[in-house]
Amino acid sequence: MAQDEPGQTGDDAALSAWETGAGDTPDAPPHPKLAALKSRFEDHADVCALSDVLDAAMKDAAAPVPVMIEVQPGLLALLAHVERVDSARRGRAEAPPSAALAQIVNNHLENLLHMLFTDPTSHPHFAEIWNGLCTAAEAPELAVPTGAADGQAKPAEGGPF
């Protein structure tokens, strides 16, 4: 295939043509109550407090602080065994279990930060706040699932965030 633009393959040109033609589908208009609900949600005291904590966590450049956790000895032995296998495989020095645990906890907390930043309703407390606002605004179609077995709460198309 001939190239339509410098550096573009025939496949790239075909994809570009499709995206600007048949594949150029307009976004669905937002729900008429969505903007007001988002504003009320963002103004809720608990959401404001969460936002402050998230901002502080993202900007935190302080040195890590030590914490003490309790772990079953068998699980700690498993972690040490996996670290021995991994370090031998990669030809590096074996890290102590405390370093592996620190990495696991850090990964979990960074994931929590990401999840709450991108979609606070991923936490049940904030989902309840959102759903309460949806109920008050008579917009149950914008509610997020909360794990309730009744199956009445349906997620909004694409979610609220």
C-alpha cells in the first residue's frame, strides 16, 4: 500500500481513515444531572477530606517511616523462599523479608492512592455518598454498584468518573 503521509504505513493510513470516517462516532451526551451531582459530591465534607489526604500523599517526599506488622511465620518463610528463588534467578543479592514486605505494602498503598484518586466510589463509603446524591437527585441510573445483592443499583454507562 502506498503511504499517505511520510512515516505512515498503509495500515496506519487505513486506521486514520476509519477513525475519521465510519469509526468517528460522537460521544454520547452526558447525563443532564451528572455535572451537578459531581459538584455536590466534590463539595461533600468526607470527599473534601479525602481529596486533602490524597493530595498530601501524592506530594509526600518525606523519608519512609518504619511500621511494625505481624505476619504468620509460615507466610514469612514463603516470602523468604520466593525471594531466594527470585534473587538466584536474577543473579542478585537476596533481599531480607522486611524489604519484600515493605515493597508489597508500598505497592498496595500506591494502588489504593491511584484507585481513590481516579474513582473515589471504588471505596464503599464514597460509593454510598455518591449513591445517596443520585437518589436525592432522582437519578438512580447514575448510581454505582455497592455489592448489594438486590441488583437494583446499575452502574452508569462508563461510570461517573
